[in-house]
Amino acid sequence: MTKTLVGWHIELEFSEEGPHTAAAALVRLPDGRELRARGDTSRHPADPEQLRVGEEVAAARALQGLARQLLEKAHDEIDDLGAVRSHPL
């Protein structure tokens, strides 16, 4: 049996301005399509500055956006090919 490995690379970029952190996520799929999503967070003024925490929260939110788009794409493809409608997760 032959195993085929496919790799997807996700790019994350961050911008920070004061207490606000934004993340932009990009994934290029094997079919040539690119999916993009953003995630944002803001630090409470009373909290100490920890850039890494803001990046983690913003990145997680951006990745959630990519996950939603991937699920929608997969469901659309299943529905286009199948006799039975797919059920979103």
C-alpha cells in the first residue's frame, strides 16, 4: 500500500498597537485556493503587557476562522458530489 503525505503550511502574521493584537492567517490548499482569516484581541488596561499571550489569543481566533471556512468548503464539496446532504459539525 502506498502512502501519500500532503503538507499544508499556515502563515500567521501579527500586528500590535497598544493593547490591541491582531493576527492574520493564510492557508494555501492543494487545489490552489487560499483561505484567509483574522483574529483580534485587546488587553485589559489593568493587565501587564505580555505580547505572547495576545498573539496566542489572536492566533487561536484566526485559526478558528480558517477551521470554519475549511468545514464549509468540505461540506459544499460533499454536497456537490453526494446523494445525501452532509451535516455540519
